[in-house]
Amino acid sequence: MALDQIFGSLIDLIYPKRCYVCGSDSRESICSTCVSSFYFIDSPVCQKCGKPTTIEVDECRECRDKSIYFSTARSAAFYEGNLREAIHKFKYDNGKSLGDVFAKLSYKTLREEKKFFNIDMVTYVPLGRKKELERGYNQAKLIAESISSLISKPCASVLIRVRETEDQNKLDMEKRHTNVKNVFLVSKKINIKRKRILLIDDVYTTGATVNECSKMLKSAGAEEVRVLTIARAKIDA
């Protein structure tokens, strides 16, 4: 057994791993009991925004007649219950190890949609500089890097946030769109022309943030932008 494996085993013996959500002993950062309580999203869904529907539709009433710049969006599960708690731990309680767990869950949920991962590169929604310094990491970047490894596609920091914004979850639906308008730029260091891009974020609510990011990616020459989030919030249309 390698020295690092022995050391890791000793650490696990002294400080056994626990589930971030319920605190029970667990080999993974989230135990199987908590994962089984997540409300995973199954078909049929809107093929544009990923909202669950009674029958499969190309566009639902939430995205119909709107300027949407991504080709399709999908979320692994609903933003409620234990998943909501886990995402909160991920973002605000130094739960960096949850990035790999969420990436695997998202990939497992969508791997049957093989064309969804038929992309050229992975990127993510950037945090404001102040917020990332306070948190110590960008949770969307951690998921993106894990997804990149799972699907063997490069991950790149393509988008730049040019100013700080208010937290989207503190705003009403109308203000969410104006809050992120003209907030993102595309790095000139990376060529994304004619690239099919997978854009990663943690939660899809109105889609305002990922849509604004997608708009900038498309304006910089991206051929297509697909969106993947861990969770989708339930809202009234």
C-alpha cells in the first residue's frame, strides 16, 4: 500500500468521513440515504429550458417568445429538501468536496442523452472577485472541472465578470434579468469560435444568469451553448 493511502486510511480512522447533510458516517460527502431523497428530474421536459412538462415540447411557456441564447438547459434535480441543504453547504460551509459528488450525479442523470455531452469544451459562470475571495473558490468551477474530467473535454475560464452584483436569490424575477445585464465579458485569450460549449452553474431559477452568459459566448463566435446545473428551482411561470 502506498504511503499516501496509508496516511489517508489513518486520517479516516481518526476523523471518519461524515455526510455533509445529515452528519452520518459515510464514505462519500453525501450519504446514499440523502442522495435517494433528492427529487431527480425525469423526462418529459422542455427541450429548451429543461422544465418538466406533461409531454415533451420544444419550448414551454416559460421560454416561448423570449430571447434565449442557449440551445438547451438541463438540471439534475429540484432545488429543495436535502439537495438544497447540500448546495448551501457546498457554497457557504467550505463544502469543496461536494463538487465531485454533484458532477457525478449530474452526469449520471444525463448520460443517456448522449448528444448533450457532444461538446468541444466546458466552462462555468464566474463569481465576482470579492465573493470568490470570501468563499475561497467558485463552486461552478469545481463542478465544471469534474464534469470536464468525466467527459474528457477541456475546461477553460472563458467568461469574466466585470462588476459585482446583488445575489440573484434576493431579487424578484424582473430584477434578476437587469441585475446580470452587461455583467460578463468573454476572455480574448481563448478562441471559442465555432465551439460547442457546455456552461456550468449550480442552480437554474429564471435562467437569467446562464442566458446572459450564453449571449456573450454566442456573440464571441460560439456555435452552440448548452447549460447544465445541479438543481432547478420551482417557480411559477
